[in-house]
Amino acid sequence: MDDMADNIKLGVAALLAGAGIYGFYYWGDQSVLRVVSVVVGFLAGAALGFWTAPGQRFYRFSQEAVQEARKVSWPTRKETLQTTGVVLAFVVLMAVFMWVVDAGLLWVVKSLMGRES
């Protein structure tokens, strides 16, 4: 029976979010009402969805994900800048290489077709 209630709640939550989107298009001339309708629709849908079993599981999952993210050893600013520099240098090097290969192949094709210029 709880699954049925959760499905009904999720359906109503989706309808509330859909109503917010509908309000966005219904109040086409009034920008404040457009934003309010979307925000209220999505917040009401999310609040209702939170009170379902899948909503509670998602909340627990997100809390665990935050805890795991705190355990990550993030690189320092210096390491990030050095890695970014290496990546950019490699991208430039590969771009030049691809340009040389492309120009060489173009020259070969033109030579084979007798259209040297």
C-alpha cells in the first residue's frame, strides 16, 4: 500500500513541477510571475517528493555523497595550475601536429590529382 501512496505522491509532485512550467508559459508578459511559478512549482514538487520512500533514499544517498566528497584529497592550487598548463600545452602541441598532418595530406592529394598550387 505504501508503494501506491508513494507513486501517487510522485505523480502529484510531477504535476506540480509541470504546473510551474505551464505557469512560465502562461504568464509570458510578466517576468516575475514566470520565475515565481517555476520556483514554486519545483519547490512544491520537490517537497512532496521528499516525503516518499524514494525521496528519503535519494536524500540519504546525497548525504552520503557529501560525506564521501569531504574525504577526497583535493589538489592544491599549484598542482591544479601545473596540471592545467600541461594539458593546455599538450592540446596546443596536438593541434599543431594535426594541422601539419592535414596540410601534408592535402599536399599529397593535390599532387596525386595534378593540381599543384
